[in-house]
Amino acid sequence: MKYPKAIIDTKALKHNVEIIRKLAPNSKICAIVKANAYGHGLIDVSRTLLRQVEGVGVARIAEAERLRDAGINNDIILLEGFLGAAELFKLNELKLSTAVHCYEQVELIEKYASNLSNLKIWLKFNTGMNRLGLDKDEAREVKARLESLPCVKEISLMTHFANADDPSSDYTEKQISFFNSLNSELNLGRSTSASSGILFFPETRSEWIRPGIIMYGISPSHESIESFGFIPVMSLETVLANVFKLKAGQYLPNSQFQAQEDTYIGVLALGSSDGYPCQAPQGTPFLVNGRKVTLVGNVGVDHIYVNLGSELQDKMGDKVLVFGKGLPVEEVAKHINVITYELTTKLTMQIKHEYIIN
């Protein structure tokens, strides 16, 4: 069996979507599968959810094209919108819904309106994220301009919260109020909640919700979401490539780690070439044969050292859990000081994905 590998539990994925459905029973779900479904596999995740959600969301048109080629017929929402005329024609051909967040996009739709049909538009309203989006006056104007075009079938309104992962902040409440003040005028279908909004701001569970990282059983912060009932979908596993004794006083190569007593060192078949963060510090946890051990030395291109202790208990080929069920990705991310989904989205092509089909 090839290692390292990412084991994807499709039953856990479906379970997590059911929890989201219970949290927002009156909302349609746009399952966010951008960034290769946060490292879980764009096509396989989308196929798994085909009959469980109303739509899927991607960042770029190449992702949408792959989904259509794979036979995914759900509504696909292009969250960043289109870049240029070629992408506008392509999204029209693929029958995608698209965000519109700037005048340049509006002008392209107007210019080529006679060649387009049945466009479903999400006006992206900047309520304080300050990344993509129209301001209040622009949104009013753009709605009127698009409504006049026969090729535009539907217009809705969306926004994105800047720090909804911090329920103690009042910034999200200000964004919600700002959004509602505009939509009370425009009276459009709405989508405000991504993962954090769904969890912490029930009032934002509107006509459409956009669950992303929580769908994979991963918290948008370093705090666990197990209390909501979510289950990790991915377990990243590898094996011990070698076990050797490091005598007291000896150093690991190319590192500052010196053994204070005779200890056994495990060499993991995993490294930065697999997407594991090279900045992971000593003390970062792993599970070897069910017990927690920690990283020592530096992360190499193809290997990582862990301290197995003074007693020989392990051997070459024994399984190692990098993160997943039994070792939450939130705990690992906190040690490394990275956001949780960096650990899944940066996995390279060397990592084999193995799907448990339920």
C-alpha cells in the first residue's frame, strides 16, 4: 500500500452535510468545493454530494469546467466571477451561476448580451470584507442595469464576512446590519453565511448558505467543532520508514536536536514534498500505534523525525496518523501556527487519496 495517503470517509462527509441541513433547514446548500475540495478531491467530493446539496461553489472557471466534464449537473456558482470575455462565454456555455463584483464585469455582460442567455447573477456586496464587491450605490446601479438585459434570468445578493470565526467580535453584526439595509431596498434572494456564519450567527442562515471547511469536519478556527457533531472527513496516514537508536549526546542530522538519553527515533515517510509544513516545530504531535509522539529535528523533503521514547515499541512499516480521527487537525495546526485548512489544501500530488465509500 502506498504511503503517505489521505483516507477520505464519504460517510462522514454526508453526515456533516446532514448536520448543516439541520442547522439551516430552510436554506439551500451551496457546498464549497474550491481548492480541490479543500484538498479532499474536487470530483469525488462533488459526486458524493450530488443528490444531497442544491449547488456547489468554486473559485475559478477551470474548476467548474472539470466538474461539468465529470458529469456534475448541479448548479455551480463561480464565487470570484469571470475574468474577461472568454470566461464569460465559457460560463454561459457551461450554464454556471456567477458572482458579479465590479463594473468591468457588468460592462462585459452588457457588451455581449445578445450572445448570452439565462444568466444567473449573484451581486457581491462588500459589507466590510474589503476584498471583492460592490458598494451600496454601485449595487443599486448594477441591479438596475442587469435587470434591463433579456439575457439575465435571475439576480441575487451575496456577501462575505471578514471575521465571523470570532463570535465575540461585533464586526459581523455590523456587516449583517449593512447587508440587510441594502437588501430591504433590493429585495433579492440572499446568501451571507459561509462556515463560520452558519455555526455562530443563526440569523444569517438565509435562502442560500455556503458551507466550506466545516463540511469536511474541520473548524474555521483552532477550536474544535466536535460539539456540533461534525466528524473529520480526512485522515492523513503514513508509516515508519525506519526506527533507530539515538544515543545520549548524539544529534540528529541537520538539526539542533540532541538526545539527552538513549532514545529511539522514528523516521516518517512524509515531508515537505508531500505538503507537510516545513516550519512545523519540535513538539508537533503524531500518533504512532495509538500513542502520541512528537516531532524532533527539522522537517525534511521526504522525512520527519519523531521521538519514540526510551523503550523499543515500534518497527518499520507501523502506521502513523498525521491528523484526522484521533488527532484533530485543529490541534496540529495550533502547534504549527497555521490555519486549519492549510494542512489539507497544500497536500501535493504525491499523496494518494483513498475513498471509503458508504
